[in-house]
Amino acid sequence: MRETKDMIKDKELWAGLNRPALPLEEADIVVLGLAYDGAASFRQGAKDGPKSIRSITYSITPTTEDFELIEDLKVLDLGDFQGEDQIRLFKEVEEKVSEIVGKKKFFTMLGGDHSTSIPIYQGINKALDEPFGIIHLDAHFDLCDELGGNKYSHGCPARRATELSHVCGVENIFFIGIRSIEMNEVEFCKNNPVNVISARKFYQLGVEEVLKRVKEKMSHLKHIYVTVDIDVLDPAYAAGTGTPQFGGLTSRELLELLRGIFDLPVMGFDVVEVAPNLDPTLTSSFAARKIITECWGHYHRKTSKLANYEVL
């Protein structure tokens, strides 16, 4: 079959790592977008995050910041799931994620507001027969039982996760970077064993001590999912997001944190709440791109028997 221009362009996606015709079983990394922001309680625009992030991956090289080559990674980008009916859309994504996890594939989800993590958690829960943990990097807890009358709001994904049979309550969730709390989360946090390192505590402890505490708490788990709300970063580093909060992590702190988190058995991760319409310089999109490619590098380093390639 003759390749079309669109097929050739798809192959150039993700620094040329994308293999659009690759069977799911043969992929090293599966990517899916969830272009939905109908559950945002404040400023919208995150539905355009997946498209914006992908649009700046054509010109980069398949390398990490340590000059390691990841050109042998086979990426399968499934494109975006989208629709106005949140329940129907989320059910479709849940089924696809369950398939991906069932085939033991490492995967990356591009949000969307943070509600888009809900069907990811549900899909993982459906596919596994043992506990899994969540590391929640965010300015917010997202532990609301409902927000604006919606139990599937972007303020609720962590609360919905606590209800899943294989998450086993809030004990297997670790929150990092938090610096804001909703009034209806206060009571929950008082009455439940919430694992949290706030943004201020992060600054006081430093990355290494934070990682030590996270690993001590999460190392008993065989499966860990990482959700990265881009607003975990200070808005100086990621201005294009719906609910920015001053006083967040620096870009260097986040990259070092993620490097250490990948010492744990990370099964996949997402980057959510990137709203390109809120920042014409696309700082959040560029931050998301870097987060994604570096995390792929960490995954590659763990799974490849090849030596690291250093240019300098």
C-alpha cells in the first residue's frame, strides 16, 4: 500500500518514534489522547492539550537530556478519544486502557482536564487482579466527592480512585506538590491517612528526601501509575493551565523527581491540564513534551540491555 502524506507525517510524530501501523502487541509504548475538558470548574482549554503537545514533537530528536538514544523505542499513538458525552467517552477509554494493561504495555495518556485520569484508573483496575498505587503530582488534591454537582469533575479523580477495588483506599495514593485544598476535602484529609508532601514541604525536604519517603511508602506495590497535572509546576514554568497556583515545583525539581519515581514499577503515566489557549508561548505544552520524552527515557533505561550513549 502506498503511503499517504498523513501516514508519513504520523511516522514523524514523537521524534520519529511513532509506528502508526504497528500492532498493539508489538509496541513498546502506547499513547492515547483524551481531548476533553467538559469537567473543568474554572478555565477551559485542556481539550486542546493533546494536539498542542503532539504538534511540537516533529522537530525533536529521539534522545534524553543525558544524551541517551531512545531511537529503538516503538511508539504506537492511537490518537485522541473525544466526545461530548462524558460517561460514554470515559467508558470507551476505560475499555481501551484495560486492553492495553491486559497486554502488559507501558502507556502514556495526554489529557484533557484531570477528570480524564478517572477512566484510566478504572481501566487499570479492571485489567489487574492485584493492588496498584497512584502517585499524584498536582497543586490540588482532587479528592472532592463532587465539584459543581459532578462526581466526575476534574476535582474528583483521586476520590474516585479511592473507591476502586485494587487501589484499596487512599493509603496507596501519594500526593506531591499540593498547595491548595477545597473545603469539602478538609474533612476527608482529617479523617483518612492521606500521604502528602505539600509544595512547601517539598521545598524544605529537597528531592532526595521526598523520593526516599515516597519509595518507603510505595515500594510494596508491583504496579504504580503516575499522574502529572501540569499545574504541579509553578506557573512561571507552565502558565497555560486552567487553575495555576503560585509556589509550585521548579522544572528541575519535577524532572529529578520523575527520574527517581521511575525506580519504582511504573506501568504508565499521564500529563493533564495543558491548556494552550491560556498561554501563547506554549510553556505548558513544551513542559509536557519534556516530561513525556524524559519519562520514556527512564522506561527505556530500565528495560533496555543497551548501554547508555553519551555525546558529551
